[in-house]
Amino acid sequence: MIWTLIILAITFLGAVFAIGYFNNKSIKQFVENEQKKTLLEIKKIQESETRKVVTPIQLQAYERLVLFLERMSPDNLVLRCYEPTMDSKLLKDVMVQNIRNEFEHNLSQQLYISNEAWALIKNAKEEMISTINAVFAKEEQNITPTGFAGKLFEQFAGKKNPLEVAQDILKEEIQRRFA
């Protein structure tokens, strides 16, 4: 009888231990799953909050870069830079410096656009400066600022220039990102 009680006690203790062990394991797994769910929810909230901050900044970057490209177009550039007392060399120098200054002002915007779009913007800037310098070099040194501007306009007449290509890419990107 005593052996029966001992066997029953050991069996009971073994059963309690087994139930406790599996219960502990289940509880531990449940707690770990809940922690994972909580961490995922926190991450989603953080991403949502980040998007609330970053999205307007990204939109502003696209706006600023489109404006930069628009300001670099020959007609806008000449209108903004020309003064009646200028000669054509000074006009050329002021336009080139204006492009460089605006580009430097917008350098940080590259963080918010694709590498492809940024490369196109840099290329458009360099091509615009190169075209301004080439038109000036090709024409007589005595060309009037108005004549110089006219020759510059002729360079881009009737063809899609790099500024427009870069603007189109920026517009496509913004539509993909925010549509």
C-alpha cells in the first residue's frame, strides 16, 4: 500500500511537473508572440509617423527641383539675369553663375529623389552651362545681349531639351510615389 501511495505521489508529481513544464513553455511562447505583435505595431506606427514627416519634405523636394529646372530654361534665365547695361559676356557670366548658385542651393534635395532623376538634373545643369558657353564662344565677341539671347533660344527651339527630360522624369516619379 505504501508503495502504491509512493508511486501515485511520484506519478502525480510527474504529471504536475509535465503540465507545469508545457504550460510554462506555452506561456513563454504566447508572451514572445505578443511581444512580436507589439513590436510590429510600434514599427508600423513609427513608419506611419515617419511618412507623415517625410512625405511633405519629399513633395517639397520635387517641387523645388522642378522649379530649379524651370528657372534654368533659357527664356526664364535671360529674363531674370538680363539688365540693360550688360554686355553679352557679362550676361553669359551672370546666367552661368545663377545656374550654379541655384544648383548648390538645391543640392540637399537629392536625398528625396531617385539617383536616375538626380543624374538627369545634374546633366541638364551641365548641358545648359555648356550650351551657354558654346553659343557665346561661337558668336562674335561683339554680339549684343539680345542677339546672344536669341542665339541661345535657337539652340533649344523645336527640340526637347535636357531640362524638359529631367522635368518629365521628376513628374513620373512623383506620380509613382504618391498616386
